[in-house]
Amino acid sequence: MIKDITIGQYFPGDSFIHNLDPRVKIVLAVLYIAFLFIIQSAAAYLFAIAVTLFLVCLTRIPLKMYLRGLKPLLFILVFTALLNVFYSSGEPLVTFWIFTITAQGIKNAIFMILRIFMLVVSTSMLTYTTSPIVLTGGLERLLSPLAKIRLPVHEFSMMMTIALRFIPTLLEETDKIMNAQKARGADFETGGLIKRAKALAPILIPLFISAFRRADDLATAMECRCYTGSAEGRTHFVEYSMSPSDYVSLVFMAVLIAAAILLNFVTVMGI
Amino acid sequence: MSAIIDIQNVSFRYNERDILKNISLTVEAGDFVAVLGHNGSGKSTLAKHLDAILVPSEGKVLIGGLDTSVDSNLEAIRRRTGMVFQNPDNQIIATVVEEDVAFALENLGVPREEMVKRVDEALDAVGMLEFKKHATTKLSGGQKQRIAIAGVIAMRPDVIVFDEPTAMLDPQGREDVINIAKKLNGQGITVIYITHYMEEAAQAKRVVVLNDGEILIDGTPHYVFQNAGLLKSVGLDVPQSTSLMFLLRSRGIKVPLAVLNEEECVSVLTDILHERTGNK
């Protein structure tokens, strides 16, 4: 049951987007966010929606999965939409009691919802199509110039790698400890919040002790395999190389941004 | 042949307790030494001295002539000596098999083309080549241990120290590991194999028995297991076949004591039975 938790929410696949160089994908995700903040006019919004849906199709992951990521944001979405509807200036359309609704307000609300929607979809796209470990590797290579100003890029990426490697191991262990405690009569399912939280102590303490022991063992094993802790003089087994499709994607992104700027000057139906 | 491991009067103290007491031991290059002992006999502590994870409180450990207590020798020593530990889960660093095997090579700064070649060779040597792209967490304990061995082989060490590599494995996994150790020894790698399974120790060229931080007995498996009484007195079990011979002897039946495996045992017993029925 506990093993069902997916972390990083990666959907393995073989689509065009899955196969992009992770470094390029990270850069593209950042640029796409910029693109979503450039768009202002209705025409530009329509264009962005079309592009986003096109990209979703390219990943071959159902749109439903992306929408699932929106669920936790539902409250914020509704809240910002309402604020926009009621607190925008302009010609009033409807007035009742202390509220006035303006055409400008409705437009702002719709645009805001669409923008958040597209932001969530595009950032999910990065984590859905890239395994966490590849993502970490890509990030390390992208940020490696920052090591020159003494940012611990290699250390960070090694920490991430080890954390990702041990998540399944520790989940399995949690399951084992839970079963062992249940066999001794521990009760995790009944009682109020405080009682249940207290019942977790007999799981967490053995889990922590074992995690520390594992960490110690792992550190020894890493030292034995000549790990010194510094990135200096290290080579990489996984090598990333840019393929034609990576260049095509970057050009496509540049075109998108240019198009967004141009479309901001186009008016559709007076908006 | 020269001594690749030279342990000179080594003592190791931890929390006011003497874990190792004045141990001296030399191992020739190409040897296969099994180290036996019950829990707390100091056998794992001794293993950790061979890769400079621990340094002696007194005395000296030389690996290929290099003193483990000198910091500048560390890299050279760890390059020459590989270690395989007990818990397969706690020595795998990467999430993909081939990346884990490459870890030591990345640390040593081996160029990528060379790395790819060595990783494939190492995986082939442990029979795990087909698993090269698999996730490490999905493998069985025995398979994980073979990956850990491959990670060590890829470094091309002169010595491999196995620290109870089979303690957490099922019988099939145990057999795979000891067979790989024997195969590597056949290729000229010096093997130090720490275990508490007598059947595994019986397959070594030399057996060293530790008890309370001291060497109790040291010699060929035949020589060591002949002293079944001595081994039993310190709580160690001899291989079952040796144990049977021991009992037969105490009943006054003349059998050789050092019978190490089932085949030898069967042939000795049939010989005796033939002799007796022939007499009638």
C-alpha cells in the first residue's frame, strides 16, 4: 500500500519530449514560463492554449494526468478568480449591494485561470517526461559553472541522487516495521489525530536508527570506491549530447516567444 | 610471489576494548584466504584495516608495500583493494545498474570510452550484463551483491576483500557469490573472504580462524578442520561432513578427519563399508 506513492510523478515513455536532452528540457521549461508571462492579448492566449495542448499531445500522456496536478490548486484558482472579478477597475457591467463586476474583471479572471493552468501543465510536463535521476543529472550539468563561485553543485546533486536511490528502500523498510509493530499489537488505524500521531513513534524511531546505520554503511562503501567528496577530477558515465531534435525544440521556443510578442498587438473582437 | 598484504603486530582498541590483539599475518599475491570467526571475534574489524577504513592503534598494515596509516597512500590503496560488504542495499549508490558499476571509475576520473568498456566487462564477469539498464532496487539480494562485486571488479583491483558477503543472501545467492570469488581468484586476484559459513571457508586455499581478536589457527582447510575439537571449543562449527568424521572417530572407527565436502564424505564412507563387508 505504502509503495504506491509515486515520487516525482514520472511517466516513462518514448515520445519526442521524453527523449529530449534533460538540460535542454529544463531550459525550455524556464523559457516556456517566460513565454506564458509575455502573452497579454486574447489572440496570444488562444495561441498559447493551442501550443500547450499540442505539447500535451506530443508527450502522449493523457490530459487527465495534467489536470490532476491542478486539483490542489483549485482553491487558489477560485480565490484569485473571484478577487479579479470583483476588484478590477473599468466600466461596471452589473452592480449589486457592494459588489461591482466589470468586463475588465471577467477578462482578468479568465486570463489568470488560463495562465495558472498552463503554468501547471508546462512544469508538470518536465517532471512527467523526465525521470528524477536524469533531471538531477541535467540540473548538475546545467549548474556546473556555478561551482566556480563555490556553490556546492556536485554535493547537491549527489545528495539528490542518494535520496532518490533510498526512497524505495526506506519505504519498504517502513512497511516492514509497521508490520512488525502490528504483529505486536500496535494500532495505527483507530483513535483521534493525536493518538494516531503518537502511534507513529514506534515506527519512526526504528526507521531513523536504521537510516543512520545505512548512511554510515553507504559512506564507507563510497569511500572504498575512491569517492573523495569533491567533483574535481571526476568523470561522468552518463553523457548528454544534443541531437537535432534538441536544436529544433530550441528554435521552436524562440519562434513561440517572437509570436507571443507579435500577437500581443493583435486584437480579436475588440479584446 | 611476494606478500601483497602484510599485517605487522596490529592491535586495535575501540571504547577501551581490545578488538584486535597483536595480529600478524601475511598474504601472498594470488592467494584465497577465508577468515572465520564468530560474532565479535574481530574479523570485520580486520577486514576494515585492509582498505584503510580503520587504521591500527598499534602496529602496521602494508598493502602492496603501502602503509595504510599514511594519508597520501589512501587513494593508491583503495585503487588496489576492493571491498564487498554484507548488506547489498547499503553499498549501491546509483539507481541504474550500469551507473552504479561505473561509480568508482567516475571517482577515479577514467575517460568515458574506457569506462563503458570496463563496466561491460565487469558486468559480464558476474553474469549480470543483461541487467545493465535495470533499476537497482528491483533486483534480488543475490543480484544486488553481484552488482556490488562488479562495481569493485571495474576498478581492476589486485585484492578483493569480501566482508561476510553472503550473510543476508538465500542459498542460491550464496553459491553465486562464492563461485564468483573463486573465479576471480583463478584470474589472479587475491581474495580475502570473511564468513561464518564453514562450507564457504572450506573452498578457500587457506583458512584463518579468529577468536577474541587473536589468530586461533591458520593453515589449509584440511589442516584447520582437522582440529574440529579446537574449533568447537570456541563456538565454531566445522562443516557437517567433518563433524560426521569427528563423531565416527570418537566411536573408534578409523576415518580421516579432514573431509571437507559431501563427495569426499561419500567416497570415504563407501570405502569403509566395502572394507567391512569384504571382511565378512
